[in-house]
Amino acid sequence: MQTLIACLCLLILSFVSPCLCGMWIVGTENRTYNVIDYGAHGDGKSDDSEAFVSAWNATCGAEEASTLLIPPNGKFLVKVINFRGPCNATSVNIQLQGRIVAPAMDEWPRGLTNNEITNLIVISNVSSLSINGSGGSIDGYGSSWWQCTNCYRPTILRFRYCSDLTVFNLNITNSPKAHIRVNGCENATFSNITIHSPGDSPNTDGFDIYTSKNILIQNSTIACGDDCIAISGGSSYINATGIACGPGHGISIGSLGRNQAYDTVEEVYVKNCSFTNTENGARIKTVPGGSGYARNITFENITLTQARNPIIIDQYYDRKYLTNASVKVSDVTFSRFNGTSEKELAITLNCSSSGCFNIALDHINIVSAQPEKPVSCFCNNAHGTATSTEE
């Protein structure tokens, strides 16, 4: 068995940890709005969407801190609901103790546009929101969608333009597409999130993050058919720590620059994560023809178990555009990786002709998952530092 070990000089990247805002507020002035009181049946057959929205409107419109309660022992069928803000309440809590279920594909509401069908639950323009999923769950019933390659498959839970958001102890399974999307949000913390879909379920990302700032995802387990976490354009100060990923496609920056877009991602810190039977580990992917940058990115203290592509920078992710223009990749550190690679090629740094710069490999210890087989690396236009390498 041969070992690929790389260590280099210390590279210090600046990172500002996301603030932990929107804490759960408990007190005598906190009023609870139970969806049952607004007509929800919780029998798994009746459409409870209208009752959920009515209870939300009361919760959001309250003058004091308020709580929306989805009670235990109920199975609540909902079909495309929108929880809209801004709210009058000083803080808003959602307590999910029951089970929310999506309809099967042939039971979704008719007459919806493609945009309307792309989400099951949307929470938008809400600040100081806490969601406690202890005892509850959301089931997307995605299996009926996964074989429909031309369908506009919905995301289960989407946050749009929310701030000071705290989500914890949430369990989501079997989304038709992405499980959680975070768009245009700031100061959000996700803790103890469990996401589970089969490894062959298409495009079922765990988290998709777009145009957001100061986002923390911590102490969570993600099994899915695509990226466990995907960090896309316009995002900065993203922190993922204590993530158990697998199956899935790892934690990815991008793809950036698709359709010749200008995309930027910076100040990303991924620490104390594990990748088990994943297609990728730590990945940066950009599309030729795009512009912008991905910079100040750190992956640190990573454990690998039969990951197929443990470390990868791919600036040729989609060859639709035959051009040398590309998103600039710089100031990226891969530090303290330990474990096994399913493939011989453990490290791929495939940069465009303009190059990637300040790429650092520090204490990388990756061996083959196949006994007595070697591991190797591929570098193309990658500039940086790696020392004391043994094969």
C-alpha cells in the first residue's frame, strides 16, 4: 500500500465566524398558535395547507413573540405553502412535533406554473425566526419524482431573504430534488439537521446555498444523491463543521460561472467533516466561459472512507463553452485529510489555462481503499505549495 502525504508551510486565511442569532425565546408573553385550531386534520389524507397558512398568518401578525405549533402524533399533508413576512411579532418560533408529508407526484395541485411547483414550503422575508424540529419530521415522498427526468421537481424547504434564522433538530427525508435551499439569507444557523435520501436519487442536494452571508451548518448528518452541501454564487462567510456526509457528492463550491455568469464565493471554512462512500470529498467546480472568483476557502480536518474523489478542483465541469475565460480560483487550503480513496486518483487539481493560485496542501494522508494499490494526483495549471510528498 502506498501513501500520498503532502505537507506545506502554514497558510493563514481570514474568516469571520457567523453570528448565532435568532435564539429560541420562551416567556409568558409568547403565544402559541396550533394548526389544529385553524382546521388542520393531521390524518395524512386531508389537505392541511390552508390551515397551516392561516395559523402562520396569525403567528406572524401577533404583536408579541409567538409560536406556530405543529403538534405531535399528527401526519399533516401539505401542498405548496408559503410562510411570508415580514412579521409584526418580535420573534417567531415554529415548533415541529408532528410529521409533515408532501403529496405524491400525481397528487400535486393542478395548474401550477413551473416556478410555483419548485418548492413545497417557502419561508420568505422573515427575521428572528427559530425552527425547532424535535420530535417531528418532513417527508418529501420523492421516489415518485426521481424517474421523471424532465419534471420540475420541487425542493422541500426553501428560505428566501430571511435573517437571524436558527433551525435545529430537523429531520427531512426523500426530497424530490434539493432538501433545503437558502437564498438571499444572512445570519443563519442550522444545527443537528438530519437529511436522508438514497444515494441514487437524482439532484437531491442536502443544502443549496445561494447569495447568502454568514451561514453556519453544524453537527449534522446528510445522506443524499448529490452534493451534501453546495455553496453557489454570491455567498460568503459560510461555515460547515461537524458534517457527516455520505452517500452523496461531498461538499462543493459551485458550480460557478454556468451560462457565462459572473459568480463569486469567498470566506468558506469546512472543518471536522467526514465523507463516507461519497462521489467526491472537498470539491470546487467552475464552468468555462464564466467569470468571477472563488477565494479564501479552507477544508480542514477531513476524514475519508472510500471517497471516490477526495480532493478535486475542476475548472472544466461543463464544456458547453469552448473558451479560456474562467472563474478565478485562489487562496484555497486543503489541510489534514486522512483516510481512503476508492479511486487511484486521490487528488485532482484541473485548472484552466489562466491557472489556480495559492493552492495549499497541508498534511494530506490518503491511501487506497484497495489493499496494496497506489494512489496518485493530477495537477494542471495549479500553482501553490506542497512538500514532503511520498508515493
